[in-house]
Amino acid sequence: MKKKANAALAAQPKTFKQRMQSDNAVGYVFAAPFIIGFICLTIFPMGLSLYYSLTNYNFVHADFIGLNNYVRMFTGDSRFWYSLWRTFLYVILAVPLKLIFALLVAFFLTRNTKIASLYRAVYYLPSLVGGSVAVALVWKQMFARKGMINGILGAIGIDRLNWLGDKNLVLFPLALLTVWQFGSSMIIFAAGLKEIPTSYYEAAEIDGASSVQRFFKITLPCLSPVILYNLVMQTITGFMVFTQAAIITQGGPADATNFIAYYIYTQGFKYFDMGYGSAISWVMLVVIAIVTLIIFKTSKKWVFYEAGNDD
Amino acid sequence: MKAKKVMALMMASAMAVSMAACGSDGGTTTKAADETTKAPETTKGSDETTKAADETTKAAEETKGGEEGDIKEVVFPEKVNNGEDCTIRFAWWGGQTRHERTEKVVEMFMEKYPNVTITTEPSDFDGYFQKMATLVGGGDVWDVFQLGNNWAEYTDIITDLTPYIEDGTINTDNISDGFLATTYDLGKQMEISLGTNAHVIIYNADMFAEAGLDEPAENWTWEDYEKCAEALKEVTGEYGSSSLEEFYGACTVGVPQWEDGLNFFKADNSGLMIDKPDYMVPFIEMIQRMTESGAYPDRGALNEMGTTPEQNFVATGEAAMTWALSNQVIAMAKAAEENGVGTLKIATLPRHSADGPSGYAVKSSQGLAIYNKTKYPDVCAEFINFFINSPEANQVLAGERGVPITSAVRAAIEPSLSELEKSVYDYVGMVGEWEDSKNVFINEPSQQNAIKDEFKNQLDKVNAGSITAEEAAKNVFDFANDAFTR
């Protein structure tokens, strides 16, 4: 239908008005804001950073130095490898915790009452403010030497812990800040939970399945596509962790929180080695792509897609 | 009889040694005598640096007050930019005290020249250079901005101020050539210095009294410092020492303390002057011991402390001593007074050995530079002129950025100086007079930031017990050499 119309239009010379009224033109016009933004704010900077990664760009001049930045990264920069390792640790710690937490809260808030939606809104709040500098600063105070957390520990008779000064402990407060922002995953889980037909549960109940069994045998499998989606999205966000490292610990102690995004930033904006920073960000892109790929490959084993229609 | 004589002699010499260690006068006299004998060999380092340092010293001597030379009156123009409206952007870093005073001066300038609007962008030190990096990248830097001695990185965007000095837009009649030379480099007048400063130890005199400690002597050593810190920690329960400039202490100041004329970096920014990492080891070990005993904050605690003088643990009463710059003394003391934590006083930096070199010199704390793509370079130059020369403006600024470089301003604000401010002025004058400070380089290669961070990491690892001080020093040494070969 559409094709025929287009062919007919193409046959005769068109006025501007006619051109603008064609389906394609309307489509492009409506998509234009996005396309322009995508080209100017994503494609162009990405291309530029790929070029810079082959130079020694320092904000003032950029000389082409080939693959030197990449060679340096893989052969001579132990900070980079350590940074990558710590980022992995952080993701492995923070992402599963966050998903489990989000799923549990979503599960307990599935009942369709007014109070449940209020709770849902309340629990979503941290996600709105959690990425901000202000909350990071609050976190820094809470986990300070004489902060609230140590105060509580003291009250129940546990010695103060050096949360932000001990490299073996420091990942926990930072991961906790990420976990606290479970709201968006929770909303997606909640939507997913509602999609599971109640008839399954009724049938299971009649068969005498306990609530734990129902959760593991019905809820989890039916929800697995949603879990996959959340897992992928949160893993990607996890690798890009920056605010906590920049505000709370400044990469320390002993580079323990020198996450890769923060390392890129340090190279670029502190050492003025923008070329090297760009090179690291491209390697980071590849690393995230590989991790995502691995998750997708394994998903065949555990994600359960219902055959046919839902109902 | 003979044995008695030997005994007496030994006791006498022991007394002399202890006096040299305690009394500041004894120590410096010996040192000065040493310097005289060494004088013919002081040709180490590049000639240019020595010359510049000479001039700095001369200039610093002037700050001692007394003979100020002829003070010429500075006449400000009736109008700038022909009275036409214009807007310039002005940025600086600093703490709350500086922000308030600088804003006031900006208002004074705008009142004097109503056609000029100045938009201000104050920030803290770290934020400042982050913001600046993005602005340099975007080609849209502030018209007039504060800059330290790290101009080598920014030379491509800085206007040479020489023409403005020559045509009198920036009046330098009351500024000695030596002071101008502190900010002249790479063939350009990079900036006009807003004041000179020197490294200093700030200590809480009340805490010293509480611990029953004598106030530090001029030539005290790091060993003395550590002992004081431990004693202060024992008695007060707070940190004996707040942040030390760890990298400077082990490297750029620490190395010159070993041997007159030896420096960490080469004068021409081309690499390291030291040929072995051993120089850094004692300082790293000291930090390690103090951190372990709790006399010195660990990285977590140091991170909790902000970077402005007002946030220093000494100002909040959580520590007894800290390493600072002489121009930060006033702000820190003011904050300490507001917090009611005691009286702050200043002392020299401790040395590697009581009769060894000091390891530091008087330098420009910061200056004002002009962006080379600004639309109104003349207005910016007029603003700098006002900022450095106006007695009224400097009554407000009160030397908070360091000892002012124009003799007229120094004379104008001298009567209103507090006891502490006077001691800071005297201190900077004294450091400028030290013979050995001429052989200390104050250049900052662009690799310094990365090396500094590496040093911090290695120090953290030492504190965590995962490597030894020797290994850390070697790693820093290798990293720094590597950084210069890229």
C-alpha cells in the first residue's frame, strides 16, 4: 500500500509541500530531534574519541601516535589492570545484590492496594536522587569515622570500622549506595510480576505447593526474561560507576575504588592525557560488550520463554 | 683527673649539640657558616634558575619591611573600554574567606567603572582545574583567571602580559623586577603574582602547651616532628599531625633537604634529577609509623577532610599540626578561632637533618593571567592593575593570597596587620633570606599530577602493609622515569 503510493509520487515532479506531506518526510521530521541529537551528541563525539585515542591529545594539540596508547595500556600500565579488576569486583558485588533486593521488594508489593502503590513510589525515590552528588556526600558522612553507621555499630558493641580507609571494606559502602537505588529495576520487576497469570498460582496452590515452591517454580521462571533485561541493563550501568568513586573516595585507598570510568576521567581531566583516556574508554566499551554477550549466551540456559500466547 | 676532663668535655659538647637542636639561633649560625664555606661550589643547577631564585630572594628581602624604597602613586584611568559596556568573566579558587574578599573587590571595580560587568566563578582547588580543562578543550576560557605555577601546561592559551606592563596599563612601578620574574617563564610574562608564599607548619599552640612541648625550633627535624606528633596524640587524643604534603615531603621538598643543590625534578622539566629512590624512603617510613600509631590520619580520614584551609583538621580541632602554605595561615586561624579550638602559630618545615638545607623557597602563590582569545584584553589588564595596585582593594584582600608584591600595598596594609599576619610576613621574608633556598627549583612539570597520584597509591599500599617503604620508593621512581619517556 505504502510502496505503491511512494512509487506514484516519485513518478511526477513534486512541490515542496508535496514532499513534506509524504509519509517518509513526516517520519523523518518527527524523528529529526532524535536523529540530530544522536549524530551530534553520540556518533560525532564517539568518532572524535576514537580518533583522539590514536593521538596524544592534551586539549591543546593532538599529534597522531598510532596505537601507542593501546600498547601502553596493555603492556605498561598496571593501574589500568587493577582498575579493571576492581570494577569487575564492584559489579559482581553490587549488581546481584541490587537485583535480589529489587525483586524481593517488588514481590512483596504486588498486592494491588493503594498502600502498595504508595510504597512503590516511596521505594522509587532513591533512584531519582541516588546518582546525585548530594547523596554521595551524605553517604560519605554516614560511613565516616565518626559517622552514623559507626555510631550504630558502637551502640551494639561492635568496634568502629574504617569503611572508607580500608581497601578491603571500601567496596561495600559504595556498592550499598548502588543497591539503594533499586527503584527502576523494582518497577520493571513489578510490571513483570503482574504479567504472570494468577491461574498458575491457583493451580499450584491446589496441588499443595508452598509459597516458597511457588516462588521458585512459577515466579522466577516466568520472570526470567525480565530478570535478563534488568541484569544486562544494571551490569552496563555498573561498569560505568563514577559518582561514588569521584565524590566519596577519590579512587582511594590504594586505588581500591579507582573504577575504570573514574580512571578515564583522571587521565583526561587531571593528567590532561585525553588521548590515553579515550583509548581506555574504547577498551571499556569492548569489555562491556563482551560481558553483555556472555550474559546473552548463558541466558539460553536459564531464561524461560513461554511458547505461544500469554493467556 | 684526665678522665674527669674528658667527661667534662663530653658533657659540654653534648650540651652544645642539644642547644643546637633546640635553639633556633644556634642552628642557623652553624648552617650559615657551612654555607659560606660551600659558597664557591654553588654552581649546581641551571644558571637561569639560580638567577631567578636570586631575584626572588632579593624581592623577599624587601618584604621584611623597613626600607621599602620609593613608593610611587598609582593613578587609575578615568574610564576603561572608552566607557562602553562590556562583560568579562573572572575565576579563581579558594576557600570561603577568599571568596568573600574577592567578591568585594570585584564590586569595587564595577562601582568605579560602571560600564564593566564582571561575572565571577569561584570554586575550590580541584573543581577549578577540572572546570578549566573543559573550558580549554572547548576554547572558551574565562577572560581573566587565577593560575598557580603550573603555567607550562597552559602556555598556549595565556596572553603575554609584557606589552601591558610596558605601556603602563598594568602599573609595575612599585614591583621589583625580582617579583615579576617569579612569574616570567618560557619567554612570556605568564601572570602577575598576587602574592608570595612559602611552605609552613601550622600548629595549635594550646595543644602544644597541653602536651608540655616546647614550641618548634627553626631547624627542627622530621624526627622531632614525629616525636611531637606522637606526644600530642597521646595527650590530646586527637591526631598529632593533620595532612602533610606527602609528595612534596618525600620528593620536591624532601630531596633538596638531603643535599644543597639536589632536586627531585630537573630545572628544565625533562626528567628526574635524582638517580636513586632512596631519598624518599625515610619520609615514607615516618608516615607509615605515624599512621600505624594513629598520630596521622589514614587515607579514609584524609578524604573526609576537605581541601580548603577552613576544613583542615587543625582548624576543626581534630589535629595539632599540619603542613600548609603561608597564605593559608590566616584563613585557617580564623576558622580555628570561630571553632574555638585554640591559637594557631606557625613554624618552619622540619628538615632531614638539623644542620642540613631547608629544601624550600619563596614562590608566587598564584597570579592573574589573561586568556589569549578574550574580547577585552585591555579591560582584563585594567582589572589586574586595579587588583594588585589599589590600596582600598588590598585592604579588603589583606594579603590573603600571600605577601603582596607591590611595596605600596605592603606599606598600606602593614599598620592593619594582626600579630599573626605580621608573623607570616616575617616568615616569608626569612625563608627568602636562606642561602640554600636559592638552589631549590620550584618548577612543576606537567607529569607531576600523575606522579603525585602514584606516590599516594604506593603510600597507601605501604600503610596497608602490602609493600615496604623501599619498594614503594622504587615503584614511584620507576613510574616517574617512565612518565618522562612517554
